[in-house]
Amino acid sequence: MQDTHSTSAVNNFRKAVAAGDFLVTAEVAPPKGADSTHMIEMAATLKGRVHAVNITDGSRAVLGMSSLAASVILLQHGIEPICQMACRDRNRIALQADLMGAHALGIRNILALTGDPVKAGDHPDAKAVFDLESVRLLQLIRKMNQGVDFNDKALNDGALDLFTGAAVDPQSASWSGLQSRFEKKIEAGAQFFQSQLITDFERLEKFMDKIASGYNKPILAGIFLLKSAKNAQFINRMVPGVNIPDHIIDRLAKAKYPLEEGMKIAAEQVQIARQLCQGVHMMAVKKEDAIAPILDLAGVEKVN
């Protein structure tokens, strides 16, 4: 039987990267349970506004539907996914099996991640795997794109054609560590980067000038919708490496309508990021329908 997906798979995101477009992606959480209605509704609000929608893979080590399955559901609804794949829960056999399955089902964009520690999540006694980490996962995908498996044995039933990205944290405390890790991911085959939540745009600018500028790979700055001062304080406490400045927290605290203020702040950050890098990665936990209005406020045009 002929593989119909290989010719019909959606990959407009890759085309937008190649064209040098200003890139917009957004994150949607998969459901916890069998009903994907809410996820589909939230993702549908992003149609025509983003180039692709990330489906998280056990973000913060919290249980959710398989990112692969959720990505396929989005694809069936005409929404191009970026399927996140973390090393925390799978060994190299399972990772390769999922990558082959993803490709066969029409998924082309993969974000290769190490994965958050199990202790951070809702199943702290679960057994972590971490057979590989993100750099080695990128290397593995590159091999599979070349038609061989992890052990350099031929994929007898066809090479993959996956467009792989990686995470980057320009606010990392270790500048040398940031540079080394970024360069290793480039060498391993990363074609695009999505950043963690950015609050220090001077640091982002330094990263773009001193490190990223020499590699011609798109960096998408992580823009996070803060819903209230309490929400911002919670993130400062719970998310390592993030420091939301007091002036933003004060602004949210004084606002009559904190959510609207948070949307204005996010839109301002999109405008700043647009001057510094090739894209933005929008995150609005449980409020994904606010992303399109934020992009409107920021003056970001609809995507083709």
C-alpha cells in the first residue's frame, strides 16, 4: 500500500522558516482524559494567526494525553502541529517507534526536549527514563532522516523527513553553558529554536547579537500571558530561571482588569521581540483564546 501521508503531510511552518517570514507559534496543552473538544476549540482560535501549534509532552511532568495523539487530532482539524517529544518517559527504542509513527501519520515538526524532572510533577514516584537527552535526540532524528536507526542500521521501509527544533533559554545564568548547549543543538541538527518565557529583553538582545547571529537559525522568543499579579508571583516561585520584574507585577496588581493588562503587556513584549528575532512563541495557559487578540494588539498580521 502506498504511503499517502508522505506526499500530503502539512509543512507550512518549514516553508515559512525557509522564506524568512516572521514566525508565530503557540502552545496548547493536550487534554487530561479522552475528550479533546476543549483542546480543538482552543487550537481553532489560532487558525490563520500562527504558523503551527505546539502540543506539550508532559510539561512540568504533569500527566496529559500523548503529544503524538493530540498532534494527529489537530492535523485532522486542519491545524499544523509541532509535536513536542521529551526524553524523560521513553528509552531510545520508544522514541524511535514514536518518531516513525508520527511521520507515518503526517506529523513533520518535532521539538526535541530533555523533559522536566519527574519530581516536579503530579506523579513524583514515577520512574524517569532519560536514556537520551535533547542533543542526542536531535542526533537520533538526523540519523532517521538519513535512513538509519540509532545503531546505524537501515530503515528498510523508508527514511523520515522531520523538521526538528529545540528549546533555548537566553536568560540562562551560565553564559558559556548557554552558548555551548546552543551550538551543540545546532550541530545535532536543530533547524529552529523556541525560547523559554522571556522577561529580560536586554538579555535576549545580547544572546541574539553574541551567539545566535552567526548561525542563521530562527529564534522564537517565548511570550507568556500573565493573568494577574498572583499568577506572576506564582511563576516566579515555581519556574526556575524566570524573574518577572516588580514593575510588571505592580502594573498587574494596580490594574482594574488584570487579564486585559496582562494581554497589553504580552502585546508590548511581542513588539519588542519583533525587533530582535525572527519570531514569537506564545504561551497562555488555559487561556489560549487570548492569543489572537494579543497578536491583534501587537499589530501582527495574519499568516498565509
